[in-house]
Amino acid sequence: MQNISFHSDSRIPIAITDLNLTLQYGNKSLYTLIGNDLFYSIYKVVLPTERSRLKECIQNISFSKTETDIFAILYSDNEYHHMLLNFTYIKNNQLIKIEFQYLSDIISEQSKLEFELMKYRNLFTLNGDKIFEYNPE
């Protein structure tokens, strides 16, 4: 059996499913996201109009090994919110690992990276009088 590694205390919701998207395992963050109601299938938390696209991702995963797409997910507050889902095929066990990423986290990380990029562009092109920056932390 292939080792399936994930952090059960991770902030990122993680689900392990079979090829029919029947939930085999979910970490604490997953149940915080979708609520404590027992969902047997990940299909039930995806907006019904997007389920055919989800099915296509799953059909392609045995060939591509990974798939990534954005879906509207039913949160525990009974409203749909968009999330980036990363699917990874675990061939030896015929399982799928799904990581649910919050779009707000992705946007926040992108803003931080853009700020860092701008800072180092200014530093390396020596725009103005700034040659280096000191951060005591």
C-alpha cells in the first residue's frame, strides 16, 4: 500500500476519496469547511451545475495523475463559495487526494509575492537612493 501523507491538523482541507469520490477520510479542516454532517460523496458539496465538469476531472485523473480546477463548494453555512481543488491520483491504492484551497489565500499570497517582486526589482535596478533595505526582524 502506498504511503498517503497529509497533515491532519493542516489548515488546508484535505479529503481522500475513492474513484467515485466517496469520502474515505477527511481532516479536521475539511469537516470545518463542509460541516459535521456526514457527506458520503464529494459530489454533494459541489454546485450541481458544476458536477459534470467535476466528473470530467475524475475521468482524466488516471491519465494525467493531477488535475486542478475551481469549483463552487457548499460551505457549512449552506452557501456556495469558490475554491481551487487540487486532485492527485494515488495509483497503488486507486484513491484520490483532494486539497481544497481558499481563493482568498491564493490572492493574499499573490499580493505578497508581487510586493516582494517590486521591492527586489527596485533594489536590483538601484532606482533612486535605495541600495539595501534593513529589516531587524
